[in-house]
Amino acid sequence: MADTEASPEKFKCPYCGETNSAESEFCWACYKNLRVPREVRAEALAEKILSGAARTEGPKGPGAAADAAGSFDPAAFWGRLALIAGLFVFYLQWIRRENYFSFLDFINLAFHEAGHLFLGFFGRFIMMSGGTIFQLLIPAVCAVHLRRQENRLGWQLCVFWIGENLLNISIYAADAINQELPLVGGGEHDWTYLLTETHLIAHTPAAAKAVFLAGSAVIFWSFFLIGRDAAEMWKLRSKE
């Protein structure tokens, strides 16, 4: 196994000893400031993005080695911009349509029901919260795993997935009073119970709006992360 301390892209946190990438400003384990110079982080970030794109797309000929070494890859750059545009159009569906249910929500629904099942042993409140908890926990776990695997685009898309789940949750929360949405297997409405127990049922629209705004903020954060990588690629192009 290669020595991570000898690699210019990785080093150990001086506080807890965990291995971090050179572009990281804070340690992923203890969250302390690593005090890595901004220029070092930016250079390591750009090299990692381009080397990751080269591994994903595979060799393309004599220039493949040069791309992996840190040259501008137009396909990776424009691909990220197109991805942001596509995801933004996807996000707009929640604004254009009432009670929008996307293809991702079929997957989210499975995790939602699993949350009720797995957390059903921890009391009624936790059990009723379990669906919402699992909708956010599963993509968060995926994001952490992909971040540790240094799959930048993968974990950034998981951040978008977390935000998309919050949009779905906001629709469910907004239905707490009218209860017009169909429930899987019938039973009690999760958010009617949760808002009643937390004495917020009279503020249902405000609670749903807050969840929607939180989801929107997370989604735009994912756009920022993907766009930042594209900006680092463009900086390399300007240096060539």
C-alpha cells in the first residue's frame, strides 16, 4: 500500500491523524481547520477533478496521459455545466407543479417505508419520524461513502438527492391538515402526528415552507459544488 504521507495530494490531520486530501480546508473526521494554503488546495483540487474524469472516461488516445496529468478536459467541463442546467430544470418542477412526485420519489418512498420498519422499536414518535429520517439518512450515508472514496461528482449528486428528498418531505408536511395525499397501506398521516405532537399543527404551511426552503438551499449548494469544480477546470484552461 502506498504511503499516504508521501503523496502530495494527501496528508494526515495534525489533530486526529486521519488522512485528508490536500484540497480539504477542514478535516473530515474532527472538522478542525487544516490550515492548508489556498493555492495548494486549489491546485490539488483541479488535479483530482481531472484525474477522476480521466479514470471515468478511460484513455482516448495519445493525449489521455496529458489529461490525467492536469490539462483541460472540455468534455468534463461542459458536462458539469450541462448537469447543473438539467438538475435546475428538474428542480423547477416543484415550483411549476403542485404536489409534484418525481421518478426519484419512488426510490425515496421505499426508504421512507423502511424507516418506519427499522425504527419501529424506538417508540411511537421515532417510528413516525422514521420515514423522514431514512429519506435523509440514506443519501447522506451515500454522500459520506462517496466522499471518502474521493468520488467528487458522486457525493455532490448525493447532496442534490438530499435536497430533493426535502422537497418531497415538504409536500407531505403541507398535507398534514387536509390529508389528501394517498398513504401507502393507509394508516395515520406521519406529519399530522408529528406536527400535532410538537404543537406546530396550526403552523403547517409555515413548517412545510421551511422544509421546502431548506431543500432548495441544499440543492443550490450541490449546484455550487459542481460549478466550483467546473471553475477549477476553467482555471487550468486559462493557464494552458
